[in-house]
Amino acid sequence: MQAQAGRLRRNSFLTARAVDRTRILDTLVNNLEGMVYRCLDDEHWTMVFVSQGSTGLCGYAPAEIVDNAFISWENITHPEDRARIREQIRRAAREGQRFAVQYRIQTADGETRWVLERGITVPDEEGRVVIEGFIEDVTPRQATLDALAHSELRYRHIFEYASEGIFQTTREGRYLAANPALARLYGYTTPEELMADLSDIESRLYVDPERRRRFRHLMAMHGEVINFESEVRRRDGSCIWISENAHTVRGPQGEFICYEGTVQDISERKRNDEHLRLLATVFSNSNEAIIVTDAENRIVATNQAFTKLTGYRQEEVLGQNPRILSAGITPPEVYREMWADLEQNGAWQGELWDRRRDGEAYPKWLSISMVRDSAGQVQNYIGNFIDISEMKASEEQIRHLAHHDTLTNLPNRFSLNEKLAQAVGLCQRTGMSLALMLIDLDRFKAINDTLGHHVGDELLIQVAKRLSATVRTSDIVARLGGDEFVVVLPDGADATDAAHVADKIVRAISAPYLINGQEQRTSPSIGICLYPDDATEIGDLLKNADVAMYHAKAMGRGNFQFFTEGMNAATTRRLSLESELRSGLEREQFVLHYQPQLDLRSGRLVGVEALIRWNHPSRGLIPPAEFIPVAEEAGIIDAIGDWVLQEACRQLGAWREAGLDPLRMSINLSTGQFLDKTLPARIAELLEVHGLHAGLLDLEVTESVSMASPNETIEVMRALTGSGLSLSIDDFGTGYSSLAYLKLFPIRTLKIDRSFVKDIETDPSDADICDVTVLLAHRLGLEVVAEGVETEAQLKFLRSIGCEKIQGYLISPPVPAAQIESLVRRHPPIEAGGSVILWQAA
Ligand SMILES: Nc1nc2c(ncn2[C@@H]2O[C@@H]3COP(=O)(O)O[C@H]4[C@@H](O)[C@H](n5cnc6c(=O)[nH]c(N)nc65)O[C@@H]4COP(=O)(O)O[C@H]3[C@H]2O)c(=O)[nH]1
């Protein structure tokens, strides 16, 4: 090594001498900060030459390390770096390249230093492979680089691990950098994926591209955006809300470099905001008034409904205790209960009375809840309430409906019982009397059935008004249902007072009614029961009045009757009669008697009227007047009527079989039968069964039934006469007939009621009535049958006025069928102007 160094020096000297370069180089080499060297490519990196700088570099003088296997460069090199360095240098040598390696050395005094070695593998003067180069101390630079690297690392950490998204973009919206948080935010696995995919932020990211334009505008204007909120689309298409803080990054000359900023997912906050906004909307738009108070129960918020309901604006009540709203009506115990419930359950509901700003008191339904914070401390009370005055009013209305009859607005049965109980109670305490009247409308069922419910209803309304107008306001007027009314005279009324009022009622209710432009009539049957003489219990009062009312009906309707003990017996009789009637029908206890009709023109018996009798097992033959009204009331009249039709047809058939000259059969129809739509078919069936032609039948309908609803009557009559049978109006003159309608009825006969016939000889007005009836009938093309003719004089008179037929005891009372046969056979026709006495003589 020394020989080598000597050679080098010698060579340098020779060269310097030529141009004095050696000295210059020497100076340069030895004054360089660092070490110039030539070493062998051996395991020690044996130094052949080192410059003076070795001392400064590693603490060893050149003499110490040149050609020294102990203080070799391999040993000076940090053990951890040795292999790497050797590898790098060898590789460069193989490739014929220069190398530059950085590594650590350990100096003579044990210090570790960073050095940078640059060199090249070359052949020396003797052709050996040597390495020549320069090693400099880069420890300070490395320290700076390390510091920089640390700093960079720190920032990178912030960038990599930040929970906020961080980005750098171009102005055009291309990502220059993005951190993992941003990638996650936008639904990407890595920032690289994000940057590769999200090439156009404006159209790809922002739901509303206008936001990006706004972003750029703000950047251009202010160089930054703060809390810039936008809705963006994630990779999977879902949308989130973000808030961006960003600024423009510029170079030293102010040139634009990029946009840089952070992104935060604010979807949750947005949802909360939205939720809060919604709650605020609910609060302000709620129809319920809301008050929020603090822990000390001072009002902190109210809504619009509160102002609307109470009249107070929020500013007027803020800070006040809600008790300022109180009307002072609610009992204090309600408030005590409220606070106790709030304390115990955190909530309360109930009714309180408040006063509006204008002073009006109103009931409200209040629900309060207590709000506690996480520590369990009371924070607020929230009260919401509604004005329930209308609800209470409708409750009152419902109560009214429960107590009143909806049609007439009169107290109903339920209410009557209450009022009656009060009135009876008062009478018991004061010893006063009272009168109870049960009123039933006559013929109401017929009106309702024939004219329809609307007419029936209207009639009931008008009757209710008349009743109320007839009695004092202190009297009770109630409707029990149907056509039954009750009037109670509570203030010590006796029989005289009751009779007086009942009389007024009869007159008021009997006056005609105008319904749908038509006159209608009804009358009341009134039963009166007195407290305490007739009964002391409410049930008995009503029952006895009912008994008396039935009696009034039996007495011809349109009158009033006081209850008597005897009536009870009559009622009992009536009830047992009803059940007997039913079994009588089943056991075929009814029979028909026939009353012949004489044609005054031919002197012949031309027809019979079928009249029912009840062959009672113990009471014998009972006339129809005794059981027909009961059958009507009991609803068995239709069944009886059908039996009559059957029997009458059967009898006609039997007479025909017996070879008797054909007789026309008159049959009385009940109201129900007359209105029964199946009647024409039923008659047709019976006629066929018995081989009869319809011309043999004559159906009698009373004047009152036919006139109850003339339009309907016309239809029913048309249906009946369509098959060829004929119709008669019975009891003509006892009701109210409209001549206009009479003209339209498809009838054949008018039957003058026997009450007019009875006194023809003595009462000129009855004679006139008969006369006019015959005249009228003829004008209308009808024939007349006079009923109840008992005398020759009556016959003569009737014949003189042109009456066609007569019927009555003069000819014959109603008799069993067998007698009719012999009557017809025995009696020759009476000659014109002849007398029936002839027959009696015969
Ligand atoms: N004082 C007197 N009376 C006479 C005379 N000639 C006949 N009479 C009676 O007058 C009534 C005539 O029948 P009406 O007017 O149809 O009156 C009938 C009729 O409205 C009803 N009726 C009878 N049978 C039936 C029936 O089968 N069905 C229906 N729905 N009602 C019937 O019963 C009412 C009474 O019938 P009856 O008791 O049989 O009474 C019969 C008859 O016996 C007389 O010269 N003097």
C-alpha cells in the first residue's frame, strides 16, 4: 500500500512538474471536506490512498487507514450497512456504472455518521481493479432529511388517518389527492380507486351540478369556502350530505396550483335538522295548543294554535306561570292530582277550565308530560290542549237525543219516566195530585199504511205541536213511540182539570191537518189516570191510562175516558178475548150468516151480505162488533178476513151446486185486507177453486178506509176490479167523502149507512141525505143499497127516491146459509110497488 502511495505521489509530482498540476490537485484533494480515496475491491476495502479529509470524516488519519486491515473501511462501515453497500458497489461495477451510496460509518471516537460515497470501479496503472471515489459526511443533511421525512410522515399520518375526507383537486374537478376517509365517504375502497373513477366531480359527484359551479365561484371570489353544504352521490348511487371547507392553493408567484380542502359527512346532522324542522313545523302547525315551560314552570314557548285558542300572543305569556290562564273554576284537588300524577308517572291528562284573553271561560282537555334530562333532572313540561266546549255541547246534544224523540223533539219514554218520577216524588212529598193522559191517534195506522211514512211522520209532528200548544209549559208532553203520546198535568190536577184539558186536546187534535196539500184527519182516544186515586206507581199510572184509552177507543174514538176499576175487568176480558180469538180461528169456531138484499126494481132477492159470527163454545154466538175491533187491534183481522173470503166463496159454490139462482155475495174487507197487494191473486185463486165467476163477488170497503188515501185507493180498486168483481162503499155518509175522488173510484155501489135510514120517516134531514145520496150515486153511474131497512115506510120512501136495493130486518136479519136457500126458493119476486109483508104472510 505504501509503495502504491509512493507511486501515486511520484506520478503526481511528475505531472505537476510538467504543469504544476499535482500540487494544485494535492491542495484541492486534501482541502476537500471529505475523503478522496482509492481502495481495493477486497473484503477490507483496503485503502490504497486516502486524502487528508479522512481525519475529519472518520477520525482516522490517512496513515492509520491506508493499507490497514484492522482499521479497514469495511470495519469503519456500520455493520448493518455493510452488505448493502458491497452489493450496490459490485452491481455498479458489473454494469460499468458509477455508484453513489449512502450509509453509516463509525468514527474513531465511536460516533455514527452518515456518509455519501460516490465512486467508480477502474483499473489502476498496473491493471488492477480498484475503486476510486469520494466520501463526504452527509450527517447534517441526513438529519435535515430525516427531520423532513418525519415531518412528511406526520403530515401523511394526518392525511391518512384523518376522520374527515381530505382532497386536492384541479379547478376542472379532477382529483390530485384524496385520503382514505374521503374514499370511504364516497363509497370507495381506496383513494386510488376514488381518483381513478371520479374523474368529473361536477357531474358525477354533486346531485345538483350547480353546487360545484357555486363552489368554484366562491373560490374565485374569496379563495375559500366554509361549511359549504351539498348533496352528493356516492359510488353506489346513494346520496349523502357533505360540508366542505376548502381553499385555493397558490404558488410563490400566485399561480393556481389546486383546490385543497376537507369534507365531512353531515347526513346525520341534516337528518336531525330535518327532524327538528319537522318537529318545529308540527309544533307551529299543530291544531292543539302547545305550551312548553321550564323546570320552574315558566312558559318558554307557545305555538300558533295556543294564540288562536287563548287569544294570548307568545310574547305576552313568556316567563309567566300557566296559572295565568286558569278560569278559577277547576277544583283545587284536580290540580293537586295533576301534580301528583306528573311527579309519579311523568304525565297527566284531564279537563281544566281556562279563561281566554277576552275573559270567556272554556273547558280544555290537557295532556302534560314531564321532560327530564339524562341526569334525571326535570327540564321542561310540555302541555298540549284542545278546547272541548264544542265537544261538551255535542255531548249535551247527545244527551238531548237520548232524552228526546227525534221526530217530534218531545221528551221520549226514557225522559218521561225521569220526569214522571220527579213529579210523583213531589206529589208524595207535598200530598198533591196529578193527572196522566195516554193519547192514541185514531186511524193513524191506516194513514201511515196508505199514505206512507212521510205523511204519518208529518202528522205526528203536527200533533206534537198541537199537544204542546194546548197544555201549559209546566205540563209534561212526551211521545212514547208510534202514535202514542202522554200528557202529565203535574201541579195538583184533579179530574175536573184533566177533563178540561182532555176536551181541549180532543178538539185540537181532531181539527183537520194539511199535509202535502191534502187534508187529513185523525182524532185522539185519551185514557186518563189520576194520582193518587187510581194509582201511585209510575208503571200503574201508565197501565191504567192505557186501559182507559182502550175504553175510549171502544167508545167510538175521538173521546176521553177516566180510568175506573171496572175497566180493568174489561181489559182482562179483552186480553182473554184476544187469545180466545186466536184459538177460535184455529178451531174453526167462526160462521158466516148471510143477509139478503132485495132489488126493488125486480122484486127479487139478488144478493147476500156475508156477516161473520163467532160461535163461542160457552158464550154462544158473538156478534162481530164485539170481536172485530179486538181482532183488528190484535193483528188477526187479516187471517179472519181470509177465512171469510174462503167460506163465502165455498158457500157460493155450494149454492150453485144446489141449483139456486146465482146470488151476488157482498163481503166486508178490513183495512189490511184491502191494502194487501196479494188480495187480487188470492181472490182469483178462490174463484177458480170453487168454479165461480168474479161478477158474483162484491167487496165492501168502508168510506173512511177508501178516503184515507184516495190516490192509493184508486190503484188498489183498479187492481181488484180488473178481474171482474165489483166494489161497494160501505157506511156511506158516516165519513168524509171527496166527491172528486168518488167519481174516480171504480166502484159499483154506494151503501147508505143504516143510521140515516133509521129515521127517514121522522127526521127530514136524514131523508134529505138519503135523497141526495141516491141522486149523487146516479149522477156518478152508481147504484144504491140502503142498509138497515126495517119498515115498509122506509122501503116506500127509498123506492120513491129511486134507491135500487135494500137490505134489513124488513127482508131478513142475517141468517145461516141454509135459511137463505129456503128464503130464495120460498119467496117469489115482489111485484112493482108490492109489499114484502106478502112474504111474511107466505
Ligand atoms: N139494527 C139493524 N141492524 C141491521 C139491520 N139490517 C142489518 N143490520 C146489521 O147491520 C150490519 C151490517 O153490516 P155492516 O154495516 O157491514 O157492519 C158490519 C161490518 O162492518 C162488520 N163485519 C161483519 N162481518 C164482517 C166480516 O166478515 N169482515 C169484516 N171486516 N167486518 C165484518 O161488523 C159490522 C156489524 O155486523 P153485524 O153485527 O152483522 O151487523 C150487520 C147487520 O146485522 C137492521 O134492519 N137493523
